[in-house]
Amino acid sequence: MRIRTITCHNVYNFGASLQAYALMKYLQNLGHQVEIIDYKPDYAKYNLWAIGEKYRRNLLVRCLYYLYVVPRRMNLKSRRQRFDLFTQNMLTLTLKRYQSFNELKNDPPEADVFLAGSDQIWNVLHDYGKDPAFYLDFVPMKSVRASYAASFSISQIPVEYKDLIKSKLAKFDAISVREKSGLKILDDLKITGGNVVMDPVFLLDRRSWELLASSNETEKYILIYDQENNSLIKKSAIKLSKMMKLKIYAIESLYPMIYAEKKIKNIGPLEFLGLIKNCEILLTNSFHGTAFGILFQKEFFTFKRIHEKVNSRMIDLLETLHLSDRLVDQPIDNFNAKKIDYQYVSTLLSYEIQHSKEFIEHVLKIAK
């Protein structure tokens, strides 16, 4: 079948790139002709001078923000180039790039099935969550509309968006979301038949990811993947490093990881996989960091996000796999905790993955 997916595939984010690849690759492995719609509206284009709303209000704060952030973004140019290479070499995109919803609606790609997702495509606190493209509003009526592991990433839809979102999702032939909280949102919107499935990265097995992982590291280390400069992660890393005599490696972006012996900046998705694959312990507050920690069967701890409260997907994943004790909101003072029983986790994971694959089979049967 001709299948077209639409997601946040090219936003210089490890998880976004890898989940887009995983869904595409899994469907290709089933024998289908799959392309990711190359959708790049203005709000999704990289902007060196992008600034959060809370920093706009005060002139002094805005100037200080630019003085700090813009040079650091410029310093990450090599990282963006590695992402561009990943997109070019690993993702099968539509020949045409669409730069607006109107472009997409006026000349949509042809397909038997259109899949929206995964990632936070329905998070109305961001531009893409309000974009009709991610609700498949451009799809011709003859084609199947479905979502795979789409995420609202919030616990409830603001009242002012409820009617709009309900009207969009009512046109879908099949809906799956990534979190149980997403299912509650669908129920609240009176959208029936929703399914909870695993993030696309789980559709590919551990061996598939190991073959992609790129790393030259030879020593043992604790890996830090911290998306908001979390002081609890810092305290835990320093404590565990001394206790276990392991060096601290940190994937560094906008926030300086001064406490790490090795700061890693200019890496792409494949090097990201390699760093997780080869670490001894992973400390993170990232959903996809957690997901790959599980896939590579690592000892890990996931810290709740503080600045941007998008914890529901991490909570649901860890609860599903009976790993809730790995979600922490205080410093880790020791590493005497019982090691993760990955034989047991794998059994639970296999069941969830099978359910996810059955959902995809259901969607394809609708098209047939």
C-alpha cells in the first residue's frame, strides 16, 4: 500500500527524528511504500532568534536571553548538520516539501493510508497542536485517516480548543494515542474506539537499533541527558560518579553541564543511540531517553520535568512496564536499588508491542 505519515520529523530533536524513522521503517519492513510528508511550515523552521513568551515581556531579560542563547545555538551548527544528514540518508520523504497547510490541502500526496503521529502533534500549547495538517484535514475522503501513538502531552484540552479538536478527530477512521491520559482526553471529547499503543521506537527491536548506533567510547560512564538543567540530576550524577567510580558524560545543548567530565555537543541521532547503548547508567528527564534506556536494557533513572510539565508520557510508559520506581523526584543517594529485571520487563513489553502492531494491522485492513 501507499502510506504517508506526517509528524515532527525534522526539528533537531533526537526523539522526533528517531520516532519518525521507526514508524516509517516498520511499515516499509511490512512491504509497503512509505513516505514521510515533508511538511515544514514557518513555525517549524529553525530560528536562531526564537524566544519563549516569558522572555519577551521585559527588554532587559530579552537582551540577556539573546546574549546567552544565540551564541550557544550558533555553536551547535555541527549538531544540526548531523541531523540534516540523518534526515537526508535515513528518512524517505515526499519529493515535494509543503510549507503551509494550504499547500498541502491544495496538492496533497496520493496514498491509500495517511497516518498522523507520533510525538506531541496534538499538544495545543504549541503551534503544531493547532495546525489542521496534523489532524489530517488535507486528506481526500477516499483515503484512510488514522493516528499512530499521537500525543496530546497534557492532561486535558483547554476548553477553548475542545470543540475544534473534537470536530477534527471525528473524521478519523482509527485513532491511537501514546498515553493513557490521551485516552481520557478522547473520552472527554466523546471520541470512541481509541487505543493506547507504544511509541514507534518500540516497533523496531533492540538489534535493529544496535546496528544503527554509532559510538567510539571505550570507557565506562554515567550518561546524562537533561533537557532543562535539572539540579536533581546533577546531584545524583555527582554522587553516583563518586560511589561507582564512573566518569560523567553529558549531552550538552543550551545548558552548560559544568559538572561533567565529558560534554558532548555535536552529535546526531545515531551518536545519541550509541551513547545510550554503551553507558553503564542513564540519568534523564527525556521520554525518548527513557525509551532507549529500556530498549538497550540499561540501568536508568528518569526524573520528572519541572519547567515544562510533560511527564504523563514518561509516567504511563514506566507504569505499563512496572518500572515506576525508576521515576524519581529527589536526588539518588545510592545505587543499592534492585537492578531492573529485564526478562520480566521484556515480557510486558512484548505484549504491548504486539497490541501496537495489531492496531496497525487493523488500520491496513480498513484500507483493503
